[in-house]
Amino acid sequence: MILAGVLLLLALILPALPLGSWQAFALDTAQFAFLLSGLALSWDLLARTGQLSLAHGAFFGLGAYTAALTAPLIGTLPSLLAGAAVAAVGSFLLGLATLRLHGMYFAIATLAFSEVMRTFVLKAGFTGGSIGMIVAPPFDGRFPLGGYYLAVTVLGLCVLVSYLVSRSRFSYAMAAIRQGEPVARVLGVPVVRVKLLAFLLSSALAGLAGGVYGMKTLFLSPYDAFSLGRAVEALVIPIFGGLYTTTGPLVGGLLLVSLETWLRLRIGEGYLVVYGVLLILAILFLPRGLVGWLSRRRGGGHA
Amino acid sequence: METILQTLINGLLAAGVYALVASGLALAVGVVGIVNFAHGEFLMLGAFVSYFLFAAQGLDPLIALGVAAIAVFVAGAISYYGLIRPVLAAPELNQMLLTFGLSIALQNLALLLFGADTRVVSPPYQGSTISLLGLSFGVVPFASFVLSVALLGGLYWFLGRTRLGFAVRAVAQNRLAPGLLGIETQRIYLIAFGLSAALAGIAGVMLSVMLYASPTIGFAYTLKAFAIIVMAGLGNLRGVIPAAIVLAMAEAFVSTYVPGGGGWVEAVFFLVIFVSLTYRSWRFR
């Protein structure tokens, strides 16, 4: 939590640092890193119940499109909330149909959901289809740093929710479900309700991050907003950083997005291969993630 | 009337390849207990093997079929040995993440190596069609259908009549008892996973002629195969064929009768998944 506080403070004063010509690039990268870390934190929230969501890219995209479409009508902040709400409604319907079933059904359904959302946005008229759509900057562009601070706020919110959940009674219910659903049920945990609530919370945060993302890129296309790459980032970041923690996705996000920015410049399309390999290696050799590995090493050093 | 018949035939012909891919996936899920998100990537491997054999050697896809089956079997066995086996005892979340990672890695590796272009294997008979009673269908889809049916027949024979097939089914039913009876469980897993990959690889060869080979082709088929095995019940091999027919027919009818249906075909599999899951979820409440 101290680390999160320091990072947040750093994020707040970053625009004031004398970085010269690097400033615009630093702010850009930082903003992406914040939003993707927020997305990763939201994914981790659901993973705590043992559910694998491959649809967080879709919730991100849903939030982005909803916010972009409603912003001219109702203003920036309400439109972001609308984006979160639409993502939450989508997750509710998906969860209702799948969360009673075995975990693998859920994973399959979320993967299918994200593919179908892309098809829908491609085919629907009001989204601009495959051409994409232009998005207005936040607050009509009155504050040049508005988007940046929105991203900081979203990340702060995600960190806060993730931290509060891990400190609450709710987290015990989540852990119980993850470790053994039948046992959790016997212990009196309302399994489906807890999973559904975690899913709602998680997708709403993902939608929120997506909304700010759209206002940052100023342009949305189905291939970008609903790309599978987003869903991959959303899950590789927490796994690499450390699952079921708040610091893990935060540290992982900042590291991996920096790496990704560099990789995109070097190899362009296909950079996701690194994420795939990283995912495999993390599952095989680093099951507790970077944070877990570091803390165990530190613990081992003292012993 | 003629349109309906033609649509039915198109659906039926497509169902053969679908059933082949989905049977492979059902084998991985049912026997090894692994939800293999990389299943379509084995199909993609098969398609590229077929393409490169054709481009370099002018090898007919029919011969490439055998080469690809063996190559992809080996690829599947290596993936099992190196990646799947270590996580067999791990939580399900880790297993799914691992295969998902494999899928992403293979897909993007192919993208880096071969680029995003689609490549078609075009033997001389590719465009020829058979006309029958006023209906026409391509030689390639027809041959693929017949081959798929034959292979599925072979698979059922293997599982139902041979000692090794019995062993595979025993391992699928119980993880511990077959070991006590002297069946080498690990070897059976290896064979089942390799076979699962090989079935996808064979389908890939067929698709390299019917459609094309590209890095992303596998992913669509992973999803369709999932739709089919979700409808059939995860790991239920027997339900795969009827489920494949339902999905293929639904897609054929959507593409014929829904205005602007071409793009919406890509959404049919989701409807199938969603409906069967909702049904299942309310029935087992």
C-alpha cells in the first residue's frame, strides 16, 4: 500500500517534472500504463474467485464505445459512468448464464462473448463499423491534462477497490470459492452471488478504464478496442506481477506496458508473442508472480 | 425449395470438418481434462504444413494430409510433455491460462514468421464442382466431408474396438484406477493429446484448400469447436456429431437467409454457446 501511495504521488506530479522533450512521451506512456494497470486490477478482482475471464477486452471496449457515444450528449463524467454501467450489464447477463456452471464453461463463454462483441460493433451502424469513430477529448478539450488526471483517478479507484476488497470479509468468501466451490457452499458462502458481484465490480472498472482510454486515443475501431490483445494484457499483467494482490498488477502493469511500448516500436505486429511466452513461463515457473517471488526471496534471506 | 436443399447440403458438408475439429477438442477435454484454447493453433499448423509442402514440392494436399497428421501429432505430444503435464495437478485456472498462453504465442509467432497474408493451396481440382439433380457442390468440400466421416468412423472404431482405445476410455472415466490395473496413464494422455492435435491438423489441411492458411484461422475454429462441445456437453464425444450438424446448419441458414448475413455468421457460434449454457444453467440449478 505504501508503494501504491508513492506511485500515485509520483503520477500526480509527473506532469510538473522538468523532462523537456521527453515529457509528452512520458505522459503518453504513463497514461496507457495507468489504464492497463487499472484493467489488470479489475481482472484480478474476478480471478480471486477462481474464474478466468477472457472478456475483459470486451468490457474495456464496451466502456470505450459507450462513453464515446454518450459524451457529446451528457458530458464527460456521466458518460464514463454510463460506459461502466453498460459493461456491468453485459457482465451480468453473461454471468447469469454461466456462473452457476463449472469454471471452464465461464472461460469459454467469455472468450465467445468478446469475439461476438467485435462482430456486433463491426456490423452495427451507429458505431462507425470497421472504419471506426472519432472520439471527443474529455471536457471538450478545455484541460490539456484532463485525460491524464482521469487516468490517474481511474487507477487510484481500481487500487482502492482492490485494496478494500482484499481487506474485507468478501475476500474470504472469494478465496473459499477459488479453493473449492463445494466446500465454500457447505460453509454457507452464497457462491453464485459472490461470483456475480465480483464479476459486476470487475467489469464496471474495466468499462471505466475503457472510457478514459477512448478519450485518450481520440479514435476507436473494433480491431483496437475489442482486440484480443487487450484481454491478453488484462490477464498477463496480474499473473506476471502476482495474482490476488493489489501490488502485483500495479507493478506488473507498469513494467509490462513499458516493455510493450518498446516492443511495438521494434517488432510491431506480433509483439503479443512475448505476452504468450511470458504467460506460459509465469504459469510454469513463477506461480506467485513477481511480487510473490520477491517477497519469498526476501523472506528466505532473513531466515 | 432448391435454395433450402442447397443450404442443407452446404450445412451438412461443413459439419464434417466441424465434427473433426470438435472431436479432437472433446478428446483433450474428456480424456486429459484440459480445456485446450490452443486447439485451433494445431489446425493452423496443419494448414501451414499443407501450404508449404504444396508451395515447395507441389505435393497434393491428399498426401500432405498424412504428413501433417504426423507432424501435428508430434507437436501435440511435445506440447503435452513440456507444458501440459507439469500443470495436470495445478488448479484449473492455471491450466486454462497455460493453453491460452500457448495459443497466443503460436498465433503471433506465425504472424511474425509468415505475415498476416492468407495463402491458398490450389491443386488443379480446387475449383471443380459436382452437379447432381440441379444442386451443385465443390469437389473439395465433398471430399473433405467424406474423409472427415471416414476419420470419425476410424476414431470411434479405435475407441470402441481396440485395447488402446479401451485404455483411453478407462483413463477418461477415472484418473486413478486404470493406473492400478496396469495402464500407463501418462502414455495414454500423451497419445490422446497427440491424437487430439492430429485431428485438428488434418482439418487444417482440408481448410488450406477450402479456405486458406493464415495465422489467425485457428482461432475461429477453436471457438466453433467450443460451441460444439459445449452443446454436446464438455468431453462427450458421442454428442459431437449431432452438435456439429446443428452449428453448421445454423450457420448455413444464417448466411443464406439473413440479409447481410455474411458477417453475422461469425456470431452464430456465440448464440449456440449462450443458449446451451443458459439451458444447462437453469436445468442444473
